[in-house]
Amino acid sequence: MSQNETLLLALLAVFALPWGLWRLWGKVTLPLVVVQIVGGILLGPGVFGALAPDLHGALFTPPVIAALNALALWAVTVFVFIAGLELDLSEALANRRETGTAAGFALGVPLAFGTLAAVVLLQFPGWTGAQGSAWQTAMGIGMACAVTALPILILFLDQLEILRKPLGQRILRYASLDDVAIWAVLALILLDWTRIGRQAGFLLIFLTLAPLMRRLIPRLRVQDRWPVALIWLIGLAFVADWAGLHFMVGAFLAGAVLEGRWFDITRVDRLREAWLLVIMPIFFLSTGLRTGFEAGGWAVLGAAALLLLASVGGKLLGVWLAGRILGWGRETWVIGWLLQTKALIMIIFANILLDRQIISPAAFTALLLMAVGSTLLTMPVVTRLISRERDGMT
């Protein structure tokens, strides 16, 4: 087969397998996104590659994987930009105390719980990478337990029909601050002083150009706003990645400093829906294709269970504490369960730690299983909580 034919067959598997599983099994309780993540893992080297290595190698050749990864990078870059575009920064600034308190507790408590769980794991061999020290491994695993998956959260909020409502915007504010924080923690973990200098350069560039873009975009003709915004997106994502902050931080900030109303919010909605249908599945599944299960056994399953408990329990406790301080009501548990969603952001974070050999393959596998478990829990629990709240109001 030609390379084009192989790529098309790979895309067929990428789109057909999760959709078929979703229609046959999970449609009632699971969003398609979660099934796509699981489908990516099934198509990866740890499952499909282990069951049919020759077929897996023939279908997912290095050129095909490179093409999928390139499409996935563009997919998530634009999607995170849209997420930032939909965030109302004026509301975040007007609610500094609430946003800072909620985001701080929602990040800090699961970070502490996850780090403590990592310390327990480190009492046994096999969890630290070849280039990692104990404190780097512990902090990396702890931060992985504290992450909120912003792109997946957007999908969940939209499916629950609260994305545009005040509660949905509040949750996005909390999650966005935490998502920016994880890359700062990553820079600390990697201890690259050259990278820290680049990050200062990125900050200077961003603070200089962001006000200029806010003045420029509204003054352009409507048909010119999207092309200029995409140029701004690509440029800032590139500088962020060059600085070691990760391209998604730049993509989100590029959208966050702009206003969705400048682009017609209806068109933004249509773009997001089309993007989710046409290209985002490639990102969901290409991530799974980069995972593996080189390490296994009961130790990894036990570690995954411990990390899941630390992640979910820490996030719920942190949000509960914030709710007590801020005087929240029943929405506390809805916010907590939505913010504990892990999925792709955590998997990307863990992949970086694995690539830099801060964590071992066994630790990566445990984190991957924890992320999938966390995401699988979210929608069933939140749907039930919202249903109970609505029933209580009738």
C-alpha cells in the first residue's frame, strides 16, 4: 500500500473504532471523548500492538504516526485557543478573590495529596526515572494528580449545557489558572536555567504584544479578524514552546486576551463543534498511540488506585474548603467533580516527565490509568448531582 492509503486506513480506525464502541456500549453514560481516549489506548502498542504486532506495525508506520502527530498538534492548538477565547477575562479580574481562592485550593490540596502518595510509592524501587531525583518524581506525580484537563472540561460543560452559564464560566476561570500553573511547576521540576531565561523572554513578549492585539483586532474588518487571530495564535504558541512553557499555554493565552464577541460568538460555537467532529479525534487518539504498557502487574494497578484516590479526594477536599470560605452551596460538589477531570492534559504532562526520564515507565502507566479512571467518573457523577439539584428545585 502507498503511504496515503496507509494513512487513510489509520484514520479509518481512529474514527470508526471509538464511535462504534460508543454507539454499542457507552453512549448512555460516557461521552464520546472518553471512549476516544480509551480507543487510542486500545490502538496503541500496549494492546493492539501486543495482540497483533505485525498488523499494528503495518498500519501505524513511522510516517503515519508523524502525520497523525502533526495533525494532533494543530488540532489541540486551535481548540485550546477557542477555549481561551470563550473565557471572559473581565469576569476573572472582577472576581479576583473568588477565582484565586478557588483555583488555589483546587490545585494546592490535590498537589499535596498526590505528592504524599508519590512519597509512599518511592519507598519502593521502580518509580523514579533514570534522570530524575526523588523530589522531582514526587512533585511531578503530585502535579499530575492536581491537573485539570481544560479541553475535556470544555466538552463536558458543553454537554451539560452549562458552558455559557455563570457556573460554567466560574469553573473555566478556576481551571484556566490551574492549567497555566502546571507549566510553571514543570519548569521548576526540569530545573533548566536556560529555559527559565526564555520564559522571562516569553513573558516580556506576551505582556508587550497582548495589549497591542487587544487594540488591533476590534479595529480590523470582520473578515480580517480570524486570519490575524490565527497568526497571533501560531506565533505565541511557538514562542511559548520555545520558552519551555508548552505550546498549549501560548495557545490558551492567545485566546484568553481576546474577546469572543469580536468574532461573533455564534461563529465561535460553530467552529468548536466542527473542530470536535473533524479533527479533535486525531488528537485524542494520537495521544493513546504514544502510550504503552511496558510495565504491568499488580504493583502498577495498586499505584494507579492510590493516585486516583489522592487525585479525586484531594480535588474534592480542596474545592470543599474553598466553598466553605466563599460560602458556596450545592454547586460545590459539581465544581469539584468537574475540576478533577484529568485525561489529556495530564497525559501530556506525564509524557514530558517520561521523555525527560523524571518518572519510570511504571509510574507513567499508573498515571495513565489514573487519568482514564478520573475522566470515566466525571460525567456519571456530575449528571446525577445536577439531576438531584434540579429535582430538589421542583
